[in-house]
Amino acid sequence: MNFNIQTSYAPPPSRWEELKAEIKAAAPALGIDDIGFTTAEPFLYLKNILQEHRDKGYESGFEEPDLDKRTVPALHSGEQPLSIIAIAVAYPSKMENPPKSEPGARRGILARASWGQDYHHVLREALAKLESFIRERVPDAVLESMVDTGALVDRAVAERAGIGFSAKNCAIISPKWGSWIYLGEMVTNIPLPPDQPVQEGCGDCTKCIDACPTGALVGPGQLNAQACISFLTQTKGFLSDHYMTKIGNRLYGCDTCQIVCPHNRGKNWDHRPQLLPDPEVVKPLLMPILDLSNREFKEKFGSSSAAWRGKKPIQRNAIIALGNFKEASAVPKLTEILLREPRPEMRGTSAWALSRIGGSEALAAVEQALQSEEDATVRGMLEQARDKLLEQEAAGGR
């Protein structure tokens, strides 16, 4: 059925209700697990929250800097936006037959949101199908889709459109799907009737706040992105001793606050084959990562959303993981990095990892590197590593 929006009078609401019902019925076939509708009214309440977040230094730096763009829906065409369609696509939380991480063959882990095909492609494909579906019925509609990189706050749109409620861990929790969902939205000039927000909530539960490894969840619905492991694993450069210890064996992202959430208990979504994990990709051996060329990195991780920052952060995180595992077999490789690697953050992180592993070989490597290291930050990390290793040696002697 075609709907003409270029009329001199407002169309009967029932016609847009009918279109909305058609869209909802078609959503699963379009690759969409949940869909909701809301007005294009500004998110007035959000601007002060975002400003306070910025003032406290909690932003990651990946956000759109213009707060008006983040809170006021707009169409690039200049048309008046009237509705926003929010979509959700559910992803797996469990891996079949995960490979074991054991001495001599230690493994890292990618967060579930980066399992399978890059979710940006999955959501864009679903939104493109949705756009075609709507254009068949409203040929002159203005439709603009956003996935993650759009200006609007995905979670705010999803909450107001009834996809789920905004949880204390800053995720959107759907009553059906839990928080294992990707979010996207489409702004349009079609006056689609809005849905009602979900009335559920977290209640008195604070499991996510209590479990956050770095205390990045500073309060209900308040995240200091600068301390969040998910953010830290995506940064480039040096990390502090405190954060490296907390990262554990995470190579990209962190799922702790979602794993402990009671709303996610028993929820695992494996109905979309393109999102299923390859165990050797999402739980990879750590040592081979250190030798990957750019081409090999793209071949192994290129289809995952974890690849967007390139190989540097993941290689640095692999060194951190080897240190946290205290993997003695990694000492020769870490020594090689310490003495020959051109990237300072790799050398400094290797010094830290060697100090975690301990032993005379690690100490000899650190002392040798100190004789030629010129980078001030790396020298500082080498000196800290040497002092720690000497203390361990002295303690062992006693």
C-alpha cells in the first residue's frame, strides 16, 4: 500500500498506524529482532546529563562533540523530522566448545559485541532493507539511518521508543532479549505513532556496579568511560599499572557488567549465523598475535568490529594478558619486543609484563634494555620493572 505524505492536510492517523503495523510485522524478515517508534522531539533532559558527564571528564573522546546534535534529531535534507524508528538486533552470549587457555597456550578474549560479523554491517544491512520496505509504501519519504557513529545517543532513542529500559550499567535492557542487543535508528519525516517506554527497571540490584573491575560505573547509569575497560582496550599508547592489572586477558571490550546482570540470565541468541563466533578468532592464542603483519591481522580479525582500531591496541593487550597470566614461556618473545620493537608502548608494556612474570631471565632482559632505551616513559617503566624484579629476587632469596 502506498502512503502519500505530500498532502495539504494531515492524513488520518489510522493510515500511519497501518504502516507502523506493516513495518513491525516485516521486521524479523528484514533482519531486525525488535523495533520501536518514538517522536522526533528533542531529548531535552539529556543535554544537562551529557554536559555534566563532560565536565567530570567521563567522556571517552569517541562521542560527537556537539551536544545539540546529540540531543536534537535532525534530517540532513533540512526537512522537519517527525519520527524515529529504533531497531535492535540480538547477538550471542555463549560460545560452543570454547578452546581452553592453558600454560604454554594462553588465550585472550574479545567482548561478545565483537563476535561474528562487524555489527555495523549487520545493522546497516537491516536498516537498508527497512528503508527499501518503507519507500515501497511511501516513495517520497525522507529516511536517514544511523549506526553507532550517528550523532544521536542510541540508548536514549531506544529507551524512548520502547526497546528496553536504561539500566544501571548504562546498557538498554530489553524484557525479551536482555542487553545482548545492537542498536540503530532511522530518523524520518513520516508521522508514525510512538510506542510507550518499557516500565521495568533494575530495582535495588547493584550487581553491575559492584562487579565493575575498575569502578568505572560511578553510580546508577553513570559511567566514567576513561576508566572503563571496554574503552581502555581500544585506546592506543601506554596504560597505567593499575589498569593493566585489571584488564586481565581482555583483548577488546569487557562484558562483566552484562554477565552479572540478572536480566541476562539464560539469554543466548544464536539465530543469526553471521553473528556466531569463530572460537579461534574471539578467543585467540596470545603469542601468535604478537607476530601478525597488518595483512595477517586483517585476515584474522578484519570481519570483526574489534578490528576498527587496527592491530596496535590488540597486540599491546596481548602483552598485558601474558603478563597477567605470568606466562613464563613468553619471556623470550617479550625480551625480543623489549629490545627490538620500534613502538614505545609495546616496549614499555613488555617491561611491565616481564615484571609480572618474574625470574632471572626477565630481570636480565630489563637490565639489558635499560642500557640503550632512550624513550623517557619506557625508561620509567623499565626502572619500575627492574625494582620490582629485584624485590622479587630478594624475597625469593630470603
